[in-house]
Amino acid sequence: MGIPVFILAGLLVHCVFLVSIFDIYFSSPLVHGMTPQQTPLPPPAKRLVLFVADGLRADSLYELNSNGTSQAPYLRGILENSGSWGVSHTRVPTESRPGHVALIAGFYEDVSAVAKGWKENPVEFDSVFNESKYTWSWGSPDILPMFAKGATGDHVYTFCYTAESEDFGAEDAAELDMWVFDHVKRFFNSSRSNQTLFSALNEEKVVLFLHLLGIDTNGHAHRPNSREYKENIKKVDEGVKEIASMIDNFYGNDGKTAFILTSDHGMTDWGSHGAGHPSETLTPLIVWGSGVNHPQKVTSQPFEDNFLKEWKLENLKRLDVNQADIAPLMASLIGVPFPLNSVGTLPLEYLNNSAHFKAESMFTNAVQILEQFKVKMSQKKETTLSFLFTPFKPLSESEQINFLRKARLYIQQQKYDEAVSLCKTLINLALEGLSYYHTYDRLFLGLSIAMGFVGWTMYVVLVIIKTHTNLTKTVQANNKESAVLFYGFAFVGMIIAFFLLIQTCPWTYYIYCLLPVPVWYAVVRELPVIQGLAANLLSLRISQSIGFLLVCTLGIEILVFSFFYRFTLTIGLLVFAVWPRITQMWVQAKTTALTWTLLCVLLAIFPLMPVVGRESNIPLVITTGLLTFLISCFSLAPLCKSENKYRNSEDLKVHFCQMLSIALSTYVVSSTHDSLKYKQGLPVLNQIISWMTLVSSSVLPLLSPTFLFQRLFSIVLSLMSTYLLLSTGYEALFPLVLSGVMFVWINMEQEALQHYGLSLKPKPFPHCSCDFRHYGFAFFLFG
């Protein structure tokens, strides 16, 4: 296999490995074909108002200021006097789209939606908005359209500001929320002169959705502990008060409006979200109005955290829910069918209604989730051979019938508590069964991908050994044996394909399951290389073999542990730092060895640094840019000494362009920081320079000289020009130090080869030179 074919094969194989992650772990949980389920009793509310304060943390809303006052006095008064409250627990990824889907549709969206930017619907889904009679919504163009797009009919209306308004560098992002409040007021005022709109607003099963993005925007720009973030919470509180009062007045204080305020996700102290830190997953939930319980006084609560004490809410019952539980709560309050794909459990403690209503609602909830389980089981059963199908035993068909019959009997006998308890058990079993069938093929696909990955790794190792060592000798291929081998693997591939075909598996399954066949065929074809390697290893002394095995095992374990404990990388790098001391390298090339030790020690510092939660250090980023520019100046020497004047002129142009790119990137970092600091937004010139840098950094290295050092150095400069734009602190130094370590390693490798009298095989670049002693001071600055 030639080098281009080998590289192409490697890219294809790794693309398959990457895509397989989504199929195995992040496939869509949705199923279709269920029957809508609705509580048969009349609901307590005619309409629902949903406020979603994007990016609002639970502690930011509930905690008191140093003077004992609340940042949101109106909402504080609601939870203390007239409503129920708690913490809504979100799931990773804590982003706006999946958070809103969980709130309004009741299920946790698969991560594959990230490919759509969390904006479009990868899979159509049902929602509370879709089940409502009318829904009017105001807010961000990134959130509202996805619920209107998936709705049946023309009853979900959206009013959005422009995407350009969502500017993190804006003078006051709270204006986004003021826009929403103002437009809601205008909307209700206009309805008084519009009889059609007025009649629609007075229908039952109406939802009003206010998406408030200002808090999230200010959190990103200024961080949650900033004055801007806290002032935005205060403005939202005032806006919610005005809207609630206006709606009550509009409907003549009929007491048929339910209100919910919550958030799609929280935010870390450093202004980010997406992961699973408690500050990101804990969001507030305050519910009041028609059909909602009043505050419940308690003396103790079953929470181990200290939040209640910090928030001064120890005596008010805290009702925590999962984020998806809010969708069935909304459906129950206004009497619409539960969203078909909802996996939420109705939080009964929020409801102020009869025991009969609660039991019927919970029964409806259980049947709705059981319907999903039955469809999921049916789909899996149809695509699996009968003798291989393993059903979810705790919820067999007879058990399903038994659960439903018992629950209905309890309700008829007015044993409502027993009915609720039985329905909760059924819901938990149905959710377990949904997970069981959703991950039914995970082991099978995982093993196929693992076999392909192990096979490809072995093949790459064998190719390296075959190409760069003298362990193997050329062996004349036996045509008969090769043919038998080929037809044998082809037969295995046909059996796998037939097995998948009769089960009507998706086409991606064919790729995942057939990939190991050609990969292992290529491995088996290199049997002479395997035999030569085995013979060489067996010729070593036992102590050498054991030592080699221990070193390899230690290295692998360090890499594995580094996924969980970053400091293990520091240990490995420190071991590398002292390695030259115990070899001839310390005597043979002391300067190179000292440089290696120094750079390894510097690199070992980075795993000990905080990944997130740190203050930005723009001066350090600027200093790194200036240092990179200085190094690039010293590297001009070898280009100026080139004998080919035409080639020298072209190379200098490329090098000067990269130096200019480094200088401009450093300027953009400094200029952008100052501009955002003074709330002047992101300068257009900086945006243009940034995009030009991104494009040029991928092109310029291809125009650089083919000498090894110059080509690698060109790649480093292009990487640094882009990396500087993305840096806010110490990470800007990382690629510079890492590049230095790699450059020194190449030089040490050459020293070692010369010491042992070995020679390298021809390189892909005929003009490559690995002798760095001609690059003087520039080399030593880099390492």
C-alpha cells in the first residue's frame, strides 16, 4: 500500500470511528406512532405564562444580598407567600436548545443536534406548544422558530428580534429582555382593537412564552458575579411583575392563569456553560397561580447541600424536579395532552388540586410513557431475529396489563395514594425499558468498532516496523495462500452482510460491522512482519523484555489516568525530563539534553494549571505573541543564506506574511479586549483580520520551503497566529513550548541515530534536512 493510499485509508477509518460515536452513544431517543394521552378531568387553569430566563443560576436568583435583600424581590415574595419553588436539575449538555427542548417537549435531546447548531430540528418532536390551542412566544431567533417549525397547524406564533441584537459586546444586553416585555405589552394592547386576536386570547389551553436572553448574554460578557448580570436579574424581576399584573388585569383577575419561571441552564463563575458543573445544572423553578400549591412550611428538609441555609429558605418546602418534569406539569395545569415524547414525571407536589385529579394525571403520565416503551420494543423486535431477541423482562406484556388494570381499579375504589404509587413504579420501569431498548445494539456495535480500531492500530504498527526497521526480510508471496486468505475474509464479510440484511439494519451498521474485515485481512497479510517481530522479541533477555513491557504498560496507564487525573501527565513529562541523564545523550549532546530537560519541565506545568474557572490574562497572551514574533525574526537567518535567489525571495515573502499574521493576531487580542472592556462591541476590522488569519494559516505552510525545519516552523507560526486569537491566558504559551519539545526531540533522535551508527530510510521530502545546528540562536530559543 503506497503512502497516499495509506493516508487516505487512515482518514476514512478514523472518520468511521468518529461518526460511530454518535450512532452508538448519541442516537436520537425519539419514537413516533404513539397516541396522545390527556387527563380526563377539567384542568385548573385556562392559560399558562412561561418565563425562561436564559442562563439564570439557581443561587443567583435565590440568594440574598449582603444587606439581606433579594435581587428579585417580586419573585422572592411569590415563593414566600403564594407559590411553590424548587431547583430544576438540567442535564449535559447545558446549552440553550436542549434545555428548552427538555422544558417544553419533556425529553433530553441527543447530542447529535450540536451539528445543527441547536437551532433546527434533526428529528421532529411533539411539545406543549404543539398540543396547545394557541401559543404566542417572544424572544431569541435561535430558540423560538424550532418549536413553531415542528408544530402541526398554524397556532404557534413567534415574535423575534434580529440575530444581530445578540451581541456579547453590546452596551446593555438587558435591552433584549426589555424588548420582550415591551412587545408583550403592545401585543395585549393591540388585542383590544382586534376582535379575532382578543377572542383567541380568551380561549382555553393558551400558552404565552417569554424567552429572556439578556441574563445569559451578560453572563457570557461580564460573568455571573458582575454588576451587569445582577442588574439584569433585577430588571427581569420587574418585568415579570409588570407582565403578571397586566395579564391578570386583562383577564379580569379570573384566577385562571398559571405562571412558571425557570431557566434552561445555569452558568459557571467564569461565564461558560455546556458541562455538568452544579452552577450549570442547577436552575430555579418558581410556579404560582391557578392550580398551584401555596408555600408549605416545614421544620426539616431532606437535602444534604447547604443551599437552603445560604438562601435563607430552610422553612419553605423545596420541591426539586428534573428539567423534563416541567413539560408534564405545564400540560396538567392547562389540560393539554402530554407531549408524545416526554419522559418527565409529573411533580404532584406543585399541584393544588383534588386527589382524584392527581391520580388521573399520574395515570395519564404513566400510559403516555408506556406507549413510548411499547413502540420502542416493537421497533427493536421487528429488526432482530426472533431467536436473538431478548425482551425487557420486568415489563412484559402481561405485566403491563396488570399494572394498568390495578391502577385503574385503585382509582375507581378511590385509593388515590396507592394508584399514584403504582403509576410511579410503572413510569420508572417504562423509562428503564426505554433505555434498555435504546441501547440494545450498543454492545454489538461497540465490539465491532473496537475490533476495527484494534486491527487498524496493529496494521499501522506493522507498517511502521516494516518501513523503518530491518527486522523483516522480503518474502515471496504465495499466490495460492493469498487467494485462500482473500476468499476466506470475503466469505466472512458476506456472512456478516447477510446477517445484517435479514435484520433490516441501518446502512451505517454495515460500515461498522464490515470495517474489521478488510482491516484484519491487511493485518494477516503482514504475517512475516509479525513473525519477525516475535522472533526479535524472543531473542531479548527476559529482563529486557520485562523492562520493556513495564515501560510500555506504565506509559499506557499514565495516558489512561490522565483522562481522570491530569497531574499524571506531569509525572510522565518529568520522567521524560530526566531520561537523558541516564543515557549517553547527556555526554554526547549536553546542550541539547539540557534544553530537552528544561522544556519538558516547562511543559509539565501545564497539566497542573486550572482548565476553567480562572481569570483571563491578556498581557500574557500579548507577551506570547511578541515572543513568537521575536523567534520568527531570528529564524530569518537560514532563509537569507539560501543559494537559490528566486526560491529565497519566495520563501521570504511567505515568512514575512506569517510574521505579519502573528503581529496582527497580537494586535487583535489587545484591541478586542479593550473594546469589550469599554462596551464598544467587537470592531469590524478585528473581525476581518481574524477571518483572514484563519484562512491564511491553512494555506501559507503549503507555500513554505520543503526543508524539514522550515516547513515545521511555518506550521508552528500558522498555528500560533490562530491560537493567539482563541487564547485568554496561559494556554497561549502551550503550543510554543510543545513545539519546542518536538523540535528538540527530532534533534535528539538524530544524535541517537548517529551514536548507534543507524541511518534513516529515504524521506517523503527529498530536500528535508534534520541538522538543526545551522539554525543557531533561533533553534535554541525554540529548544
